[in-house]
Amino acid sequence: MKTDNSEDKKYLFDKPASMKILAWSFFLSLVFLLALEFFIHKHTNFPQEEWPEFYCVFAFVGFVALVLSAKYILRPLVKRREDYYD
């Protein structure tokens, strides 16, 4: 009698080949969308928005600023001593 063991099951994201296909599909869709931006007319409010790939750079800078502020500003504010719960 075979028991249902979770180690016997193989799921989609457990296989390295499917992960490679997924990573390449994300990469190719990123390249496609970045290239598509050069052909789409944008109605902008500010002159900086007309720069190529402005929103990509803006989002990346915002993400890095958020991570660094969380690490160096917010973490010391909420961090507890190692023996706080003892």
C-alpha cells in the first residue's frame, strides 16, 4: 500500500528546467516591454517623463531608497536587545 508522501510529489516550481523557462520568459518579456516603450507615444506632465526608460529608473531608485532606509533608519528604531524576551 502506497502512502501519500509529500516528498514523492514533484511540482512545477521544483523542476530546474521549468524554472529556467520561467526565468527566460520573464527576461524576454522585460526586454520586449522596454523596447516597446520607444514606439509608444506618451502624454507627459513633466519633461523628465519624456526621458527613455524614466519610470524603470525611477522605480529602481525608489526601491533602493526604500530598502536602505528600512535597513539603516527604521531597523535601529524597532530593533530589540538580544535578551529582550528573557
